[in-house]
Amino acid sequence: MEIITAFGFACIATMAFAVLFQAPKKIVFIDGVIGAIGWGVFIYLRHELGYTSFVSNFCATISLALASELSSRIFKQPVTVFVIPGIVPLVPGLGIYQGMFAIINNEYNNGTSILLTAMTDSVAIAIGVMLVSSLFRVLKVRRFMLQYRRSKRQMELKVKGCLLYTSPSPRDATL
């Protein structure tokens, strides 16, 4: 029941940030679902399976970024329209607040520990988004290069075909 509740609230929060970031109205619900998927994966890995916060954030970000990349191709929108609101539930804002609060209250060891955990969570989110984005970019460049080579080859064949089947020119006899 906790995962379903978390899924719903993450969907609502992500939709609110999508509206705040002025995402197109037709994809606000999709943004909410993407953010909720990421948060659901995080909750499942962190609380049900007992993985560390870093691994949970990393896997949740990968699932979120994959859904964002696929949605951007389906809805013909930039990927950032899906990724930026989607990572909002994963951002370790509470950890940063608690860490700074502990440092202000002269609990330096506890505050530093909390801030380091928040920093590693942020790094996990950044690495997950970069990894999926780089993978899709490599696939896109590869597809573009294949299309370019295919069109170049077709153009060469057309040019050869035109040269083979043209009538001889009077200048050809002088060469």
C-alpha cells in the first residue's frame, strides 16, 4: 500500500513541477507518470529490497531517463520536458536541509554524514541521466551515419547510372 500511495503523490508532485516549468499541457500527465515510475522504483529498491540510497537513486534515474527518452520520441518533444520534472521526487532536498540544520546546531559529524549521503544521491541521479542520454545519442548518431552512407551510396549509383546511359557527346571523341 505504501508504494501505491508514494506512486500517487509522486505523480501529483511531478505534474505540479511540469506545470511550473511550463511543459505542454498534453504531456503533463505523462510527466507525472514518469516521475512516479522513478519514485516507485526508488521506494521498491530502497525499502523492499534494502539497497543503498545510491543504488536505488541510480536505478530509479535510469528507469526514469529511459521512459523520458522513449516518451520524447513518441510525443515529439525535447527530452528535458520529461526528465527535469521527473527527477524532482528523487532530488535529496530533505537530506540537504537536515545536514545543514545539523551543522548549524554544532552536530558536525552527523551533518557531514547526511550531506555526503545527499551528495552521493545527487551524483547517482546525474550519472543515471548522463548514461541514458549518452546511450541514446550514440544510437542516434549511428543511425544518422548509416542513413548518410546509404544516401551517399545511392547518389553514387545514380551518378554512375546517369554516366553509363547518356548518349555520347561530340567532345568525347576528341578525348
